[in-house]
Amino acid sequence: MESTPQEFLADLYGYDQDAHFDTTQLREGLAHQIPAGRLDKFVAAVEATGDPAVDLETATALLDGIG
């Protein structure tokens, strides 16, 4: 069974609820895991939070929100 984008994200974060990643780290970490168009939308959503880096919970919610 193929992993979901949410699972790739959790792997990137190491399932660490305290870890925070910026958009560069997210883009590099997920570049080969998520289709480019969806990754661009995700990074735009992260940037729209106004935070320089987001935690796993926020990142997952944003990824879920873009479908």
C-alpha cells in the first residue's frame, strides 16, 4: 500500500510533535513524495500562516485543508 502525503509528512517530522520546519525544509523533504502542484499549494498555505516554521499538527492540518 502506498503511503499518504500525511504519512510522508509525519516521517519527515519523525513523529515529533515539538519539531518545527520552515518552508525550505518542507519543500526539500517532500519534493519526491508529493506531486509538485500539491506541494506548491501546501508551501503557500504554510507561508500564509505568517510563522517562519510550523509544527507537525499545523502542517498536517494545512495539508489536509488543500485536499
